[in-house]
Amino acid sequence: MLRGVGPAYEAAFGENGIETVRDLLLNLPYRYVDRGSVLKIGELDRRPIHADIEREIVTVLGVIKDLRQTTTRVQRMALMEALIDDGTGSLRLIWFNQAYLARVLKPGDRVLVFGPLSMGRHGLEMRGPAFEIMGRGGDVSEDLWVRRFLPLYRKMGPLTGRVRQRLVQEALPRIHVPEEWLPMELSRGLPDTLSALRLLHQPTDESDPGELESHATPAHQRLASEELFAFALGVTLRRAGRMKRRGMVVPTSPELRERLKAFLPFRLTGAQRTAFKEIVDDLTSGRVMHRLLQGDVGSGKTLVAFLAMAMVAETGGQAALLVPTEVLARQHAATFERLLGEEAPRMQLLLGAMKAAEKRAAQERIASGEARYIVGTHALFQESVAFSKLELVVVDEQHRFGVKQREALKGKGLDPHWLVMSATPIPRSLALAIFGDLEQSVLDELPPGRQPITTRLMDPDGAERAWDLVERELDTGHQAFVVSPAIDPTDEGKVQLRDIQAMEGLIRGRFPETPIAVVHGRLKSEELETRMEAFVKGEAKILLATTVIEVGVDVPNATVMVVDHAERFGLSQLHQLRGRVGRGKAPSHFVMISGSETERLQALVETHDGFRIAQRDLELRGPGEFFGTRQSGLPQFQVADLVRDRQLLAKCREAAEKVAQRGLSEAQMAWLKQEQARLKLAEIS
Ligand code: ADP
Ligand code: MG
């Protein structure tokens, strides 16, 4: 590929999704140092020494003259000292507890350092500066980099920023300009691909580093458009393909309507009614339904899912509900049994943890078609499960059931309708990115009679009030959730974190008479089941949990939830947790205990709107972290960002619609294939 790229570098690149020269070039600098502002060390000295200069961040470039490793006398900390010189003077650099620097820095290295200036015992010094090794020795003024702006790249394992810099500079002149493949409406006013890459890796002296760093230039727009357009085109073509597939038509009739109505325990909300109507339209359209049902926690998605399943099941087909955990599967099965009443025997539960004989019996009922409503975990889609007439699959929240699994089902000759339920409302663009092409229904209304939930944020020092609140609720016969974050042992000691054992001790000490169920990720599924059951039945009064997902149970008698170390959770996750109380007849309480990030958490105190909270969360954490990075199946964009570039994506989607209608040129088709592989997008089928 490139000179000097051995197996170690190649592996480091591979881990970061860089496989080709193009990938290398799309991985942009994270910072541009304005060399106009690289200061001379000799001049630092002459700057007025007063309070203001303390902690001023400056950049200097010098050669390491002296390097020494010692230990501090008092605290026995490893201390690394370097003296750098740039011909006009020398400056002392100091790092604490970074012993690895001894392996990184060598006398004679030319380094670019940025850090805070302070006054030390021996004059000006810089503590804990960030640095880039620019090369070895030489005269600083003769630096290879004659341009004003110096692009800096993140280190990737053994690949230093400096090596990346060299590889990029070598690669730039060697790539060819691809044939224009963006449609006019997108490319207008933008530099071509090659010029864009040049502008970003070798900025001109007129560039604005702020704009470069915030991805706000036309050059960025060119590269982001290429990624987003490929993505949008892929989704559009996929949809066009789906529109051509023949979906099973569910026959409707007045009798069916009456039958479904008879199942309903309450009046549907307006939003539920609309969503269900949209689903009915899909199921009777002759096309394959592919719909996302979004709704805030507690908005009643289960009932809509049930109705959709009943449409299919009551007209001779089978419908399956896929849920993330066994506890939730059992709970949904119980709900379905209640709704079905006399027809309950039509329902079948299938779990991975079932005993062999029980499982076999379940599978037989599914294969024979005796079971019409099927509820289960992933076990539902194992090889050994044969369906007799699977027409609809509903996927419940928090389940990463993606394009791949759907393809696997298609491989088995199954092409059912799909309904995906998401409790974390996300913008449509992101939904497309995660679930592929789909339509969307939104439940933007809560069922009537919801009890208000009071949300409070408490400092750990004042948390006693939280336990008083729990005590009051327990005294009136209610139940309580306590959520403790799962703590990685390597985190401990870093900050003061209270793990679940400590929390259990605290609760048992505070409520010695109260039966408590404790669940965490390391429990065997049977044990977890038993403990959860105890809480659901009301035998245990407090549920202490680390596994957030298990808190997805519906226990209307629970009226208070306390979340410890709330800062460790995402806003949407906290909002989900909050939705577990306020489901019964009594007003409820949600308490977050946290000593940090209070500003972020305050958002939950201020609003109950899950859509707004999700939006805020996305902005703060970015889509990768929001969805739990790679496993989520998000496209691996290098330049584009689904949240930041929303508007650009909207434009790309419009353009993709037009191109798909006109038909793709051969160049576009080839490009698309290549981009889909690069971005790890699902293949167009
Ligand atoms: P989610 O959307 O979070 O999955 P659920 O489906 O669990 O919400 O519904 C939350 C609660 O609201 C359940 O207890 C359910 O029985 C109740 N519910 C659902 N629809 C209605 C309705 N139309 N009227 C009254 N209560 C409803
Ligand atoms: Mg639900």
C-alpha cells in the first residue's frame, strides 16, 4: 500500500476501519496548529509575568536537549523532565506519573508542545503539555513544514500522529480524481474530491482553523455528502426493492374488527388508533410492511403490537414478538394471555432457558400452526424453530435485531411483515441508519390517568432524603426500585464509586425488616428469574438492580425509583428508567443521586418529553455512544455525522430519490458498491 506500512501499522489501521488509501485520507486531522502562533521560547520570557500569564496555553517548537526521570520526594510520583531549546531559549517541561514517556521521548527529538505556562522555581515551565514528535534533531527553523497550518492526527495504537501525517502526505499526490458521481444539486459549489482532500490535509495559509476543526468548510461538505449520499442511495434502493416484493395480504372484515375490539381492555388513545390504522394499511397493501413504532416510555406500544399480531393471528397466520430478555418475554406472554382471555391457548412462549422437553413441545406447537401468537427471545430464530405460517415479526425495544438477521430469515424462505418498536425516540435519519429502510409511526400521547412523577437530583451528601422517601412509600404499601450502575473493577479507586454490594449493605442497614431482591448481570438466568418474580409478585418490596434492562418490568405498585451514580447513565436511559414508576394509581418519585454532571442531569428534572431528551442525549454523546457504538450496526462514516449533518442528509435523501427514479449510471453503481462496503452498510438486495 504505502511505503513503511508493515503488518503492525496495517493492523492498527484495520482496527480503525482504515483499509485503503481513501480511508486513510478520509480520516481527517483533529487539530490544525497555526504556526503563525508558535511562539519563540526566548519571547516567552519577555512576556509580562503577572497573574494573567499563569496557565496561559502556548505552543512552542523545540529540540529536546536533556531528559531525566526522577521521583518526587514527598509523594514518590514518577517525574519526567525535559529541556527543550529552539535557538532563542530553553523551556522546562514536566510530566507527572507518565513513566511511558521514557520510551517515547528521546534527546534530539524535535517536538511541538502545547500546554499551560507557569512560574516554577527555576523560571518558566510547562506542566503536562501535549506534544507531537515532529522528527529528529535539526534546526527548528528548517522544519519540513513550510505551511502555516500544521495538521495533527490522532494516534492509533503504534501509529503515531506523525507517521500518519507522513503517510497522508505521501498518499495525496498519488490518488486520482474519481469521476463525478454526486448529482448536480449536491455537488454545486463544492470542490471536487481531490481538492477537498488537499484543502483538509494541506490547508492554505488563508484557511480558518476553527472552521476546519468544526467541519464547517465546503471541503468537508463534499466528503460528507459523498458518504451520506451513498448511504441515502442505498436505503432508497432497498426501499424500491421492498416495494416490488409481494407481501402477504391480511384479509380484513367487519367480523375481524369486532373480534379485535373485544380483546381491548380500554379505549385506544388517539395516537394508538392512528398508528394501528397505519399498520392495517400496510398489512393490507400487498407490500411488505417495514415499520418503526416509536413512542415514549409508557405510551402503550405493547397494545398496538398486540393488535397488529391479532390481525395476522386471527386470520390464519402466525405472529411472533421478539423481546430482549426472558423476564420481559414472560411478562409480555402474561399480558397477552390476559388480553386473549379464552383464546389464551393460542399463545406460545419460547425461551432459550426452557427444559428440553418443554422446548420441544413449544416448537411443535409453532411448527404445526397451533400456536398463533408467539412470544420469545432470540431462541425464536434458531435453526431448529420452524414456523408454519409466519406473517409478522414484532421486535421489542432495546433489541438489536438488524438487517443481517432479517436476511437470514429471508434465506429460510420467510419474508414476513416487520414492526420494530423503539422506546428511545430517535430522528428518522438515525432510524434509517440503524434499521435500514422503514416507515414510521409515532405514539406521541400517553394513556389517560397517568400519575405525575416528581423528579429530583440529589447530592450524595444529601441522599438521606432519598431513603426517607423510599421509607414513606414502603410504609404505604408501595414498592421501590433502586438502580446501581454496573461497575467495572478497573474503575474502582479512580473516583469514589459505590458498587452494588455497598448499596445492598446500605439498603439492608436502612430497611432491616424489608424483603429485598437483588439482581445483576452475573446471575444465572434461573436465579434472576426467581428474584424478579418475587418483586413482580410483590413479595420483595425493593428491587436493587444493575442490569438496567431487567428494570423493564411493569410493576404498577412501584412508586419510587432511586438511581445511584446517575452520571453514569445516558439521559435517554434515565428517562426509560423513570418510565417504570408512575404506572399505578399513586403519584410517584424518581430520584437521581449524583455528585457530578448535574447540569446534564438537570434536563430530566426539567422535561418529561422523551423526544426532547433523546435529542439532547444525541447531541451530547453523538450517535455512536448513544447506541453503544459498533454493535449497533451504524454506518461507519469517517467525515459525516448523522446528528451534526442532519440537514445535509435530508438533501442527500431527496437527491437519492431522484437518482433512483432516473436510474443509476454505471459509475454511480460501482461507486455505491464500493462505498457500501467501506461504510459497512447493508448490501442492496
Ligand atoms: P410502552 O410503550 O412503554 O411499552 P406499555 O405498552 O407497557 O408501554 O403500556 C404502558 C401501560 O399503559 C400498560 O400498563 C398498559 O396496560 C397501559 N395502556 C396502554 N394503552 C392504554 C390505553 N389506551 N388506555 C389506558 N391504559 C393503557
Ligand atoms: Mg414496552
